[in-house]
Amino acid sequence: MSVYTDLDTPERILLGPGPSMVHPRVLRALAQPLVGHMDPKFLTIMSEVQELLRFVFQTTNQLTIPVSGTGSAGMEAALCNFIEPGDEVIIGVNGYFGERLCDMAARYGAAVRRLEKAWGGVFSPEEIEAELGKKPAKLVGLVHAETSTGALQPMEGMAEIVHRYGALLLMDCVTSLGGVPVQVDEWGVDIAYSGTQKCLSCPPGLAPLTVNDRARQVMHQRKTSVKNWYLDLTMVERYWGDARTYHHTAPISMNYALREALRLVYEEGLEARYARHRRHAEMLWDGLEDLGFAMHVPLAHRLPTLTTPRIPAGVDEKGIRSRLLAEYNVEIAGGLGELAGKAWRIGLMGYSSRQENVTLLLAALRVLMKK
């Protein structure tokens, strides 16, 4: 007969691409007693989560919610509500998650046009305009922070061009929200989504999403029903709107956790939080270069929250990662897709972005590289 012991999970130092380490206050929030998903207390918590999400997204969008699901659910919600069969959709593909956007959009019947860039590269407004000039599109999707490459996509000026051609601008900010500036209203972004488990330092399970009035109008003028019932925002928005009309049972405890994680962002302040992420990233970059690593992404477009050092010749990248975990309790990740075996992915996100973590990682790598 099997014996199942108490859970005994180790307290890892999570410096990979996500999840990041969770603040103790967020863990305590998870342990709060459950209430019903239509309880007056929970309805108040829902409103506070929405207010705080608008703060981190830097938006006044009414439709700003945490989708019940991981970041990939946010990605799917951002596509399925706006795409109908045959719609022209342009996706900037410069890494793994641009590829995923293409895959999802195609499944909803979009005529996907891939705008290709080398992994680690970024797109210019002129390149977007050139593609739109060939043929109009309904939606243009860009990954603001590409988790597979560590590249930060500039967004200034993109919306002006996209809107001039009558399209919607979609932005993936899964690895940027709460760690680097995300200015939805100032940049004119129509649809943006993220995840809770990266720079917000909350467990995975919710996907912050914001949609402006331009995109909502497109959504409500669809000729066909949304092909995903669970993520149909025409229904979900009524649950998160003033009516609080039942749609599904929201993950109560995860919303507690997100509220506390967002409260931590609010208390720290966005500018101070961005400066902390940048300061620790620069400390990491300098230390890695001293150890002989070259960064995959040029400094001008390098993401402070996710670093991709290239693996020097002769270095056992998988072996060192394994020993980091076994001997130092530190998790970093290998490369993804085209960068598999060629680079590491080191995340300094949210609660993980601390000086002591950078110091420990660099000291451990110095020892392991000598061995």
C-alpha cells in the first residue's frame, strides 16, 4: 500500500524565465479563508484587483481583468475575441512566443502573415508600415519582452502606424509587466496581456489582460461568435463589469495572491521598481562578461528582466545548470527553440530581482566554471 507523506517542496532560488520567487506576503494571502466567487467581499477584491492592474498597465481601460488561466490563456483571449475566419493578421516573429502567437491565430482561422526577424532582433515602425502597405490587416501582434531571447521590443510609434492602416495593435508583455515600463495608453496599444508568475512575483494561474474601447468595439461587431466559450470576453466582461453576472468560478485564492502582489508593486512605485530591475540586471551583465560570457542581445534592446548569455565553447551548459541546482539551490534555464544548447535564460524578475541573488549566482558560476 502506498504511503503519501506531507508535501516537502524545497525553497529554491528561482532565477529562470519563470516562475519567479513569490514574496512571503503573497504566500500568506493565498492562505486566507475562501469566500464564494459572488460573495460581496470577493466582489470588492475584484474591483481592487482591476484598479491595481490599471495602475501597472498604465491605462484607464474599463476592460482590464485577470483572465482565469496562465499567460497562455491571456494570449489566447487576446486573439480569439478579435479574429474571425479569413482575417488578415500580422505577427512579428523574433522568438518562440511570436511562433506561438502565429499558431494560435491560425487555429482561429486567421490568414497569418509572419514578419520574420532573427531571434534576438527587434522590429522597427518602418518594417511594420512596409508590411501593412502591402496589404491591410485586422491585427498586428508584437512581443514586447521575448522570453526566449531576452529582447525588449520598442513600442513607441507602433500604434500610430498600425491605426493609420485601420488595424489593432496587440502586445505580449508577459515578461515585462511590473519589471520594465509598460505604458498601454501612452503607446496606444489596443490589446495587451501578461502573466502573474514573472515580474509580478505571484504564482502562475492568472493572466492580466487589458482591452481598450477601439478593440472592444471590434469585438462587439463580430459577425460570428467567439470560438472559445471560456475566454469569450463578451461574457467575461459582464462578470468583471458592474453587473457581476456569473460566468465561471474564479480562482479565489489566486485573486487574493494577485491583489497582494499588485499592492507590493504599488507600494514600491513603478519608477523605483523599474530602476531596481535595471540595476540588478546591469550587475548581472557585468559579472557574466567578467566570466567570459557574451550577451545574446545587444545592450540597446536588452531586457533587464531576462538575460540570455551565450555559452562559451567547451562549457557544459547543462552540467553547470544541474550543479547550480544541486549544490547551490539556484535554478536557471537553458535556451529555448533556436537557442537551445547555445544560451542560458536567467531571470531577475520581481521578488527574485535582488542583489544577494545576483551575488550568489555569479559566485557559484565562478566556482563551477573553474571546475
